[in-house]
Amino acid sequence: MHSSDARILRGAAIPSGLAGIAAIAVALLLGGAKGALGAAIGTVVVLVFFSISVVAVSYASRISPQMMFAAAAFSYIAKVLVMLVLVAAFQDVTAWNPAAFAYTVIALTLVWIGAEIRHTVKTKQLYIDEPQRPATPAAEVSADPAAEPERTARTDRDGRTADAAAGTTAEADRST
């Protein structure tokens, strides 16, 4: 996993986890133990679903941009299908409060997406690649004196000048 993907995962999972704890507390107050269980299951579902998506897209980005898009699209489709199966399978369940589950899933989904957007906006990321300048090998030095690079002289603090092109040093004229 790329370090930037790990930062996105942490940047979204931590706020979502904290919001999940708050949702469990609110559901406990409003719906009792069944409400807290529904909110806890909703928290786990959201954290697992979105974490799997980030990991899948991160892995696919190593292969190619097209695979990254495919992983994002297929993980989204898979999440929707699995959520439909979960809702259909547990629609008549009485072990937890389905309303607490539903509201928790909706709230944590919004928190996760908002945290990802916030992370993306705050991250300073280069979007323009600087063109690389071709290196000129030393073996391609021409015998033509007109083609030689311009010689530059640098003076150090002891008054010696260093000819950058020739690599020689000489005393600088201190009379002027």
C-alpha cells in the first residue's frame, strides 16, 4: 500500500470510527441495547467496506491507472450488492434495531466521504511533472573550441579563483 493511500485510510477511518462510537452511544440512549447493537454492526460494515475499497484501489494502482479505475468500479458494485444482500437477509431481524443500523450506515458513509475529501483538499500534491533535462555525457566533448562550454570562475574566501570548466585554481588579483 502506498504511503499516501495509508494516510487516506487513516484520515478517513479514524473520524469514521469516532463517529461510530458516538452513533453507538446515541443508539444506546435512544434504542437501548438493540439500538447499540444495530449501530455497532453498521459501524463495522462501513469501516470494513470502505477499507476494502481503499486497499483494492491501492493495490490496483501499482498495476495501471486502468486497473485502478476497474478496482474502484468493481469494489463499488460489490459493496452495493453485498449491502442489498445484507438488507434483504436481515430485514426481519429482531436482534438489533434496523433503524439504528440504517442511520449509522448513512451517517458514517457521509463522515468517511467527507474525511476523504478533506484529506484530498489539504494534501499538497504535485500534479505537474517537471520535464527532465537530458544529461550530456562527458564523452561527448567536442574538439571544436567554439563548442566548449563557457568557462566560469568562482572565488573562494581565500581569494583563489577556481575555473569550473578546467578544474584549476589560481590566485585572484587583489590589487583592484
